[in-house]
Amino acid sequence: MFVDSHCHLDCIDLEDFGNDYDTLVKRCLDSDIEHMLCVSIDMKQYPAMYQHASKYPEISVSVGVHPMADEADAIEADQLKQLGSENKVVAIGETGLDYYYHKGDNRWQQDRFRMHVQCAVELNKPVIVHTRDAGQDTLDILKQENAPKCGGVIHCFTETMDFAEKALDMGFMISFSGIVTFRNADALREVAKHVPDENLLIETDSPYLAPVPHRGKQNYPAYVKHVAEKLAEIRNTSVEHIAEVSRNNFYRVFKPCT
């Protein structure tokens, strides 16, 4: 059985599933997916995302605003803490920094990231971190805002081994997505060899980044098994071992109510 530690079920085109959310979830559960973490990206979608997930013990949610969301798409700390206090909510985020798409003055991104981390620390819930072209600033803010107190995950990892080591020193999890299966991802596969078992997670980031052999198609949680298969190959172990350690790590870090 597998856990998809990061997906966006509310962003999946349901046309592939008979335009029915319940069919999507059933298809996942019938494909050996034991649990899914549906990750928030903005407040406009959050109420519907939460409502859909609420009837399934196999789905947990996070709450937060993605760094690529517009500067005006903000959330106040009090609201984030209120929503984050719900039992169904197991993490704060997706938050972080993205300098690839956002050029120029990114202080508003940094302020938003800091606020998310501060709330995560206060709530003692892990923080889900997105980082792109912002490695040093990401690490600096995590350290400055005492993120090791709440822990969390660097999701959809694409950074260097040096970054990974610094994140691991802060107690963070490293999560690999379908990118690890891509033909041009040799550097990432080298990092994936060395992340300790106790810090390893797997994810789809669906509906994005479908792994080989489904690249170019819509991704969904059942495809997380392909990430596990590639990691088993890279790490010279079994798919069952990857499934077990990533599942155990997820439950230890996120503590979902099942």
C-alpha cells in the first residue's frame, strides 16, 4: 500500500473519472493508495477542497497559499491558524518561495512564507515547502523562523545534495515526485540515492508531473507507485520497502486522523 504525500485532488480534471469526485477517490483506493494528502494552494478553492475531502478518512488536507499565487491572494495569520487548527488539517502550506516565475522584488513572497512558518510552529504542525530558484533564501527563512520546531517537507524535491543535507540537518523530509523518472533527471536521481530512509517521502503533485510511463498525461495519486518503482531501482531495494518507509514516515510526521 502507498501514501501519496502531496496531491491536488481539487485540480484534477474529473472528465477522466466520469466527472465524479467519488469515482476519482475510488480509483485511487482500488489502486493500493492507502492515504492522500490534498494540499491547499489558495483560499478561493479551499472551502470546496475541504468539503470534498471531509467525508474520506483516507484523505487529509493542508491549508495555505502557494508562493505562485498572486500577491493579492493573501491570508491573514489569524485565519490561517484558525483553519489550521482543524483536525482534518495535518499541515500548513503549500508555502515557500518561487523566484523562477516571480522576478523582481520578492519581499512579499518572503513575508508570506515567514507567516506560514510562524503559524506552523505555533500550531505544531509540519510545513509543506515549495522552492524554485530560491534555495538559499528558503533555507535561511526556515532557520530564522525556527522551522525545525515544527518540521515538515521539501516537496517535489529538485534541489542539490548540499541543499538536501541542510534541510535534513533541520529534520525535514525530502519528497520525490515523478520528476525522478524523467530522462534528464540524472542529478536528482543521484540525490535520491543518499536521502536516509527515515527522511523519505513520495508524491505525485497531481495533476502535474505525471511520471514515466504516463508523462504528458494528467497525473493522479495511483501513479505514485511509479515514483516508488524508480526509487527502488535507484536505491537498490524493493518497491515494498520504499512503500513501507515512505508510508511510515508520512504517518509519523503528519499524524492524520484516520
